Amino acid sequence: MTITLSYGKQGLEVEIPHENLRGVLTYPQTVPLADPVQAVRDGLAQPRGTAPLTKIAQGKRNACIVVCDITRPVPNATLLPPILEALEAGGISREQVTVLIATGTHRPNESTEELEAILGADLAHSLRVVNHVCTDKESHQAFGTTPNGVPVFLDKTFTTADVKITVGLIEPHFMAGYSGGRKLIMPGIAALETIQVWHSPRFLEHPNATNGVIQNNPVHEENTYIASLCPPDMIVDCTLDEQKRITGVFVGEMVAAWQEGVRFAAQSVRATISEPVDLVVTSSAGYPLDATFYQTVKGMVGALPIVKPGGSIIIASACSEGIGGEHFKKLLMETQDLGDLMVRMQSDDWEYVPDQWQVEELAKATRRNRVYLVCDGIPTEIATDLFVTPSPSVEDALADAFFRHGSHATVAVIPKGPYVIPAVEPH
């Protein structure tokens, strides 16, 4: 059976033996909005839990709009124009608006191509755009320390703005349950000192720190608390379908509007299978999420709920930009045993390494399962040092996995990788 995986910008067709296939887990059918621009305008005029944006803007001098970086396919070219219109109607011109790219610990997005991909060509060249830089301590404002011991520093470009807005995407997140809302602030515009404590094993190793779970999820609870120390005046979040068309727009107060969006998203991203399988074939959701091995880890972890312990995960990810940040790459390449590293990371004398949390998530994926990596961007001799088994194709990986598990091994496919929450639900 031929199935197309999200891979790079073009996709990847793979052949799955029909007799072994137990399910293709995709988005449930969701109807895209007929007029998403009008939906944004309506939300700005009648937001959940806040005054209309035009009223919020009245008498204010400037505004900061926080947007996601290149790793998130947020349709800002659709969402931002109505926001700018409402701000202008309230007295804040475009010249008084700053767009802050929430890079978290990711690299800056500065090239013309990336800015146009994030904002659209017109807005990329007509608005003031700055990148958050987590390592620039002087560009952050201190907000004390949380009851859980996380020191809070947030980008001054946002904290000192008269009107604060975040624009994001609600989709499954492998640690925080769902993206969007509070995540634009924490970790989006937080300092490295803040992120490194929040992304420590004491939060990430909790069983509820996973895809689609917000109840008693310490990662979600902590970043919501941190964001509430300097909340946006309004959030504008959306949900997307498989073709990246807008299916919902959620506007208003940070918690109320986001929770409304999560309830909607939970119905449109969950896909079930009747029992765990021996093999899961998945992706890292294609460009832009599969640009690095760092982001690819999300697809591996996302497959865990439906693969048997001791089973195999085959992930296709372009990794066009290679492994990822230098800290992540160095930690991986210098580690001989992930299990031993996890023990050391939880010791009192461990010296924090930026991006170590993604290595910790990789350890989760490979702890009980073999992970095959199919990619064009990382040479085989390097991929072998990343605790995965490189393979030239999904079909070759399947052949090896069938040799390990037997010719009757069961297979499930998740074409969109971490954008879908897989679950076992006996029929």
C-alpha cells in the first residue's frame, strides 16, 4: 500500500505491506473556516475574557506582537492583518508595532526567506521585526522566582510594551500537552536561565509531561504560571488541518481563549488504534518541523503510545539543516550511554547544558524501542552516533524490522508525525 509521509517540502511516498498494516492514523475530518480573516476580526471584536482589541489599544503608545519562529507553520499572513487593523483603529499605527519572534532557545530567524515564510512578503518588509535572544541577559526583565524554584526573566521588548499580543498555533506538544497560548511567552521569549530550570528532569520525567495532557502536567502548569507574571492583553491562536488550512480561531484572555482552542484541537488531532503494534512508521511532520534532528525527536516520542515495548519506530525526517544547535549536537556526540547520561543529569553536581531536554526526550524514545532514521540531511556515519539506526529508505528499515520482529509483525503509520496524537482504544 502506498502512503505519503510528510517529509521536507515535497512529501515521501512509502510502500507498506497491506497484510501487516493495522492502521493509518490521520486527522479526523475537520472543515476549514470559509473566511478565516473574518473569523479573526470577529474574535478581536468579541474576544473571550477581554475587552475588544480596539478598545485595549485606545490611549496606548505602542504594541508588541509575539509570533512563533520558523519551526511552526503559523499562518501569520492571514492572522496579522486584522490585528494590525484593530490596533490602527484604536490609535496604534504600524510604525508603533514591533513583531517579536519567539525563538525560545532556537537560532534567530533573520534571512529574507525565513521572515517572508513567517510573516508573508508584505508584512516582512513593512513591520519592525526583532528576534528574541535567550542568551542576552540584559534584554530581559526579572520577575522573581516561582514557588518551584524557576527564576523568571522575560524579553523586555514584550514586557515594556503598552499592548501585548501573542499569535500562535494550538497543536499537540510532546512535553507541554499542547502548544500555543502561554508557550509563546514561556519558553518563547524567556531567558536561557529560565528555560534551563523549567526544562529539567524534575519536570520532564513526570508521566503527564506528554502529548495532549494538560491535567496535572507540571511542564504546562509551570509555564502557565510564568506567563501569568506578565500576561498578554490578548492571544490569537488558531488550529490547522492536514493542508495547513485554518479550522479554528481562538481570541481573548490567555487561559480562557487557549483552553477553548485546546478543547477544539483535542477533537481534531486524536487518532486511535485498537491495540499496540510492533512497528510504527512516522514522520516529523515535514517542513519546517523536520529541518533538524533536534525537532525530529518530537516525532519519535509522539509514536510511543502505540508501539509495543521492544518494538521499532521508523521515522522519516529530511533534517535539511542537520542535527541542530551546537550544544545539542555536542552533547549527543560526546555521550556514549544515554541511560548513564540521564542518571548524571539528575544528580546535584550536574552542570546544565543548553538543549539537554531534547536529549532527554530522545532517551525516552530509545529506552525500550529501536528507532530507525530515514533522512537526506545527515550522513550515515554521523547518524550512527545519534542513538538511532540510519536507513536509506523506509522500505529498507521495514525489511530490517521485519527480520527482527518476524514477517507477521504489525504496522501502524502516522503520516503527520507529532501533529497527531495516537492512542490505543480497543474497539
